[in-house]
Amino acid sequence: MSRLDFKYTKLGPVGLCIYCGANDELTDEHIIPYALGGGIQLVAASCRECAGVTHKFEGVVGRQIFGPMRTRHEFPTRHKKDRPEHMPLTVLRGGQLEEVAIARHEHPAFTPVAWLQPCKILDGYEGDQRPIRLRLMANEGVTAEQLGADAIQFEATFNLSAFHRFLAKLAHCFAVLYLGIDGFDAWLLPLILKGEGDAELWIGGDYRELPPDSRPDRSNAHSMQVSLYRTKTHGHVCGVTIRLFCNWFVDPAPFGMPEYHAIVGAVNARTEGRLASGPFFPIISQNERPTGAAVRQKAD
């Protein structure tokens, strides 16, 4: 597949809501949210009602999961004046917990990262909900020793339902970018709009090991790719592979960031031809990223 290496890029116009099919009061849709450094937009692609729905669960993911990291690395925000210069950190010192203020650029900004089981449609699993693995990934920052403390304490909230819907929305948008609205038979819309259905049937994950002596690479924040699969139960299906913050963290353990898989729908007569020809929608504009984190979105 051809590579997209965009900064702020608008493609389209789509002319219909990619979620409900409405054709009035359309807004532009970021494939990955602006707040997470997403630079690719589909023009005239979401009605205001559906935009309100997706904005809610994207906000949960942006604040609860990636909020401290966004602040620490100065990700794009429409409220830059409200961004604090210092961030709170709880430390254990002499058996007592205390909160200290750490300069934003020195804060470890712990981030809860989820490793999901493979989606059921790909591995044939038919049981109940399966466990996920959560790890706290630390950015470079002050250590407990540097603060004269015994340990750093961090509490995280992870809303799995919102995260599943978030991944489904990213995958559906990216599939529309490459295939068009009618280039596949969409399956994720009930999950995206109403949180309905068995999310684990369509959404799953894996992880990749990083090579020895890896270093953070923050020039490419996200990676997405459309792939076709043949399944035993659902025939030929279309999926999107997602890696958020691909090489952002380098942990002492040999884990890179997880790879997520979302099955967006069934292959139809248009799918393969459109996939071979690159993005379905033409580029309208391409601009430099505003001041903020030096990240960009790519697709291989």
C-alpha cells in the first residue's frame, strides 16, 4: 500500500455523514483526534449529531488515558492558555504520601496502555469476555530518587468501553479514507454510535517486540493500515491495524506499543480495486502543523 506521510492534510469532500448517511450540517472529521496529534481530516464527513457522539468517547480517552502525556509533551490543544506549567505528582516519603508540583517538561506522565486479546472473528474464540493487560508506561522525567522519595504513586482510570469505541471509530474513518463509504460493508456503526454489540468480536490486539537498544521515535505518532482477511465464520473481511504512538515509549522490557486490529466490515465488489489505488478521496489542502508536539500521523 502506498504510504501517506501527511502533516495537516484535508481530503474529500465526502458529502455524507460516514456514520449515519445524513447530508446536511456536515463537519470535518479527524481520523485520529486533533488532541492526539491527528493531522488527517475528511472534509464534510460527519453530521453534528454523530460528531457529538464520537466527541464524548474521544474526550474520555483523551483525558483519562492520554491526558498527562498530552500535557507533558504539549500536544495540540484549542485551550493552550489553560495548559499548566506544573503538574501534580504523588510521592511516598517516610511512610507518608504527599503531592508535589513538577515542571511540565520533567513530569513522568504515566500512561495506562492496554494490550488486548486478538479479536474473536480472527481467532475463532467463542467464550465470554477475556482479560486485558494494562501496563503503566512512563515518559522520561524525574524519578523517586531525584525527588528524595521512596516511591511515586500513580492512579489511573481506564474505560475499556470508550476505548473500544475509540478504536472502532478510528478504523472506520481510515477505511472510508481508503475505500470510500461504499467500498466495504460496514459493521462497526452500532458500536461507534450506541456502544452496542460484542466489541471483542471486532476489536482486538497484539504487541510487537522492539529491537535491542531502541530509542523513542516521536517523528511519527501513529500508524494505520488497511488489510484484508479470510475468516472461517464471516468470509472475506476488511480490517484496519492501528498503532498509537508507535515508538513513543521505550521500556526496559522488550515491549513496544501494542498493535490493535479492528474488523470494519465485509469485503464487497469494490474493495480490492480501491485498496490497490491508494486513498479514495483527493487531497484538498496540506499545511504545516501549528506550534506543539512534533508528531505526525502516517499510514503504511
